[in-house]
Amino acid sequence: MALSTHAYKGARDFYPEDKRLQKYMFDTWRRVVESFGYQEYDAPLIEPVDIYLAKTGEEIVNDQLYAFEDKGGRKVAIRPEMTPSVSRMVAARRQELAYPLRWYSIPNLWRYERPQRGRLREHYQLNIDIFGVADISADHEVILVAERIMKAFDAPAGSYEIRISSRKLVNYFFRDHLKLDDKQFHDASKLIDRWHKIEKADFEAQAKEILPVESYYQQLLVVLNSRNLDDLPAELKDHASVNELSKLMKLLGESGVDSAGFDFSVIRGMDYYDDIIFEVFDTSPENNRSMFGGGRYDGLVGLFGVEPLPTVGFGMGDVTLQNFLELHKLLPELEPEVDATVILIGEVYEKAQPVLAELREAGLNLAVDATERKLDAKIKNAAKAGMPGVIFLGEEELSNKTFKVKHLGSGKEKVLTRDKLLKHIDQWVSGEFES
RNA sequence: GCGAGCGUAGCUCAGUUGGUUAGAGCGUCUGCCUGUGGCGCAGAAAGUCGUGGGUUCGAGUCCCAUCGUUCGCCCCA
């Protein structure tokens, strides 16, 4: 029985054209976050399973963790998210690191799920976190970074929106104001998460199931329909979390983030979030979903036995981003980072070596075709491989010290001396020869 | 964990109520063209119809199982 050529279920092979796209996305991420002073870190793919038990969402740990025992009997898991790992790393050097600490990473993460659109078993995720800032400036910065990333991918205004809420406000409204018990609170939280997704009638029916008093439904509606903080009912407006949200909105407005707004339905899956939370939504009807999000989790670092550390961060997955970019036609044409194939004519492989070395030294990325196929086949293959051009090298060129170069995009051809070729590498690559 | 659709050539797919040697387009290879690609013309190679059972005189087609894949639910990125 032949071996399968498929990649493992829910995981992807990255052929060079896929890798170019991945590099484009990663490079864009890096450029933006590094412009805010974030530094890259990394951690092992495998962690002790314990670090996920306390605060990662229930379903992820129970059903979606790649967990196993190693040969030494240790219970370990492939990371389903990066936040516990970075919290562990920061906790380990809690006293010696300089705050505010700005770190990012682009880990690959694994969750055992049924693959579907926008969700695979292995994905990559940009994670950024700022540690040691308790005030709203950290929340502001992180959301601003998210916004700048969307702009860096040329996402047009209106193609996405940033929805912001506060777990403290949700807690206050459900727990203190409506006096919901644990189960009601849990169910209500899950329900409002689906506010934008399900029919209003279904929402009403389910809400009335959960809420102990019928009139609470109307109160919930008012809160969910509040597109800005002034629309909130008076009894919520005075809560401290609203004051914080209000400061945050003002800061975002002043820094040009016009895609952000208050939305009480934002919940986030992870249990560790404990204050401001946000999600970035694709607004197109074909893909109306949460692309990524994050928030404040002041309690997580402290779980590692050190003084707690205020933290804000977010994670942005490559799969959902790619869906977004494809849908909005924002993917650039990416070419291989090779300048040319040098087509050797005749028995010149050995004699060509010093010339090739010189051209490479000068900065050209050159592949060599020393096969004995016919010339047209070699040109066809260079074109098929996506090469910008070819350089012909035979006895004639070697003895004259000239290069016949052909730009495959334009079909233009020119004979250049070695000096001219070296001097005009840029023009050569773009097909604009100088005479 | 639950539900639905789809698996036919390297790729995208067609294949009639079950009926001889299973087709197309693209791609590949050869020639037209011995140092010049993309277009054209002529020709060629390439498929145990995902796999295993079953029904039938006869299965790519119907049934069951299984694997793969896609989509939805749950959950989430």
C-alpha cells in the first residue's frame, strides 16, 4: 500500500508559493509590532499539561488538547495557545525583567478539532503581550497595534470593526445587577456571544429561558444595543469599568482608530481574561466572524507563584487572516526570491563557475540549468518556475566576456558586458535595461 | 462530540433509469523548431473510478462499512 501524500488532517504543507504568502504575513506582523518596540521570544511546542488546566477554556483542555505521557511518565501537551507559555517565562524572571515588557511571538499551535473554514488543527498565531502596565494605556496600545496591523495589510475602512467590552462590566451587570447565579451567568455569557450570529427570535427565546425574571430581557436588550457608552442605562454608566472603557474609547479616537466601538456581546473564550476584552470582526457578509481578539489578563502570571503582573495581549491567527485577505482581494502577487536561471549551453559547467561566483557575490540569486535538454525546454522551465529572467552562458559568452540576458516578463533580450550587468542589476531584474 | 455534501488521469471535472475496450479541458512528453519560452499544428503517455465487502447475468453508477476531503453545528482563532 502506497504511503499517503496528504499532510496530516487539519495541518498544511507549505509549498514555496504558500511559504511566500506566509512570509508576507509574518513579515508584516513583525514590521508593525517591532515598530511599537515589541521583541520576539519563543517557547517549546510541548508544555506540562498542568499549565493549561487552570485557565484555558474548558473545552480546549478536555476535548481539543493533544495530550500524552512522555517516556518518563510526565503528562504533557502540545501547546493549544501561547499565553500560558509566555506567562510561565515571564513569571520565571519576574524580578529581573524590565517593565513595561513588550514581547511577541508567532508560534504554531495545535487543537484537536474537526477542520473547517477558518479553523484547522495546526495554525500559526501572532501573539503580542505587554506586561507590567495596570492602566488603560496598555489596553489602548494593544488595540492600536491590532488596528495598525489591519492597516498594514491594506484592509479598507469598513471591512472590519473592533468590538470592545469589559468582563468587569459583564460581571457587574449579570452578577451584581441582575443577581444571576453561576449557571445563569455562564449560560447568559455564552448566549450574548452569539448575539450577532443567531436570529433575534431565537435569541429572545433562549434569553428568556436563562434569565430568572422576564423583564431582565428588556434590560439586556438595551445593553446589547448600546453602540456607545452613553446609551447604557444609568445604573451601569456609573460603574468603574465604564469609566475605563470611556477613557479607552477617547484614546482610540485620538489615535485615529475609527473602526473601534463598544459592544457588550464580546465575551472571548478564554477564562483568564478579567477586564477589557476586544475582538476584530470581518464585516463582509460572506465571512462575518470574529477574526481575532484579546484583552487583559492580570491574573495569569501570578498562577506561577510570583507576584501578579498586569498583562494585556492578543492573538491573531494566520488562517482567519488569510481568509480575510483572500475575500477582500488583498493578497499581493509574490514572486520567488530568485533573479534568474543561468542556462548553460554546451559543456561549460566547469568554466562557468568563477563567473557564477562573481555574479552571486554581486548580489544576484542565480539558479543554474546545466541539464542537457533542448534550449526551449530550459527557457520554458525557467518561465514555469517563475523566474524573472534567464542568462545564457555558452562558449561564445565565456570567451567574449559578455552575457546574453532575457527578461521573461517582457521577452526583451540584451547582450551586456560583465561590468554593465553587475552595475545594472536592478534594471536587469525589473527588465529595464540601460543602454 | 453531532449533522450534511463530495472522492473518476498530475489538476479541474463530465459520465444518461446499472449495459461492450471509462471521456473532455488544462498540464506533461515528442515532433514541426540543432542558441531562444508563452501562440499554433500533429501525435503520445497517463486511471486497479479512494479502499473493502454486498446486491446483480452485469456496478464508476445501487446498498453497507471504512478512510480521505469540504461545509455546517458545538466551541473557538
